[in-house]
Amino acid sequence: MIRDIIQTISTMSETAMGAIVDIVEYIYCQKNEIFIKEGKRNYNEYFVLEGVCRSFLLNPEGEEITISFFSDNSILSPYTTRNINGFSNLNFQALTPLKLGVMDAARFEEFMVENLEIREFGNSVLRNELKHKVEKEIGMASLTAKERLLKFRERYPLFENLIPHTKPSEINTFRGSLIAGVVLLGLWPRECHFGDALP
């Protein structure tokens, strides 16, 4: 499955791909488990093999702001984009039972230095991450909150139901749902597969 994910991002020989697969370990997370915590040390890269997870932050009022979604056959935001001096700047939570492929970020960086194919793969992942960030900013600038929420619901109708709403009473009306969507879905949902971008 990791080979399939790699191939959707970059062309790579079996030798180079095998080097990555050999250092991957597999972990399982229960639904609602926070497997990366903001402010805690984390030195890994992650492949999402089964299930759905999200990244999120707490705003000054203590409400959870979802930043991005990830599902089967995707890659979590790269280590360099979600860590500051080895400390995570985001929380990552399993929204369903989750299977992850985990590899040491420092070892992967060594592979990037040693192997041109692996370097191109790593750079492609980073370019995709940048692309998604730019698309989020464009969406924030060009669409209203209502348009963003409706477009998200239209394309990913089941994802909103996976988000743990902290104030259920707020989502009984359309206006309440809109407010909850803006607060809980955050800036803009991330594409779950690297090949296509979310609106």
C-alpha cells in the first residue's frame, strides 16, 4: 500500500521504493486517539494506510479548529511543515480506527541526500503541501464562509459527521451549522489524496 501511495506522487525504482518501505513501521490508533500532540516532540513521517484523521488546534477560547483532513492512501503534512525545533505545532487525531505507516524523519532525510529518486519524492510531497496551503488562502480570500462550507459538504458529505462537535446545540439550525463549520472545519479542509486538491 505504501508503494501505491509513493507511485501516485513520484516515479521511483523498486530499489529506492524498497529502501523506504524497509524503514516503515506500522501502528494502529483507536477512534478519537490523538497520536501527535501539539507541543510534544515528534520526529516521524506518516503514511495514512486505513481510516480518516485530522489535524487541529485550539483557539484562545479553547475550541477545536480543524486544519486538515487525511484519509486512506495519503501522507500526513511533512515533518518540516508541522514541527518547530522538533516540537509539533499541531494535534493529529484519528476520526476512525486508523492504520499508519511511520518512518523516522531523520533517516528519510538521509535517503533524500543519498538518492535522487527519493529526493524528488520528498520534494514533490513538499510542493504538494505548499500548493494546498496556497489553495486554502485563495479559498479564504475568494469564497464566503457559507460557500466554503457548502462546497465542502457537497464534495465530502461524510467528513463533517466525523468531527467531534464540542457544542451540539449550535448545529441544530443552518446558521448554527454554518458557525460550527467555520469554527470546527477551520481555514480550509485539506485534500485527502495528494493527486487532487480540495476546494
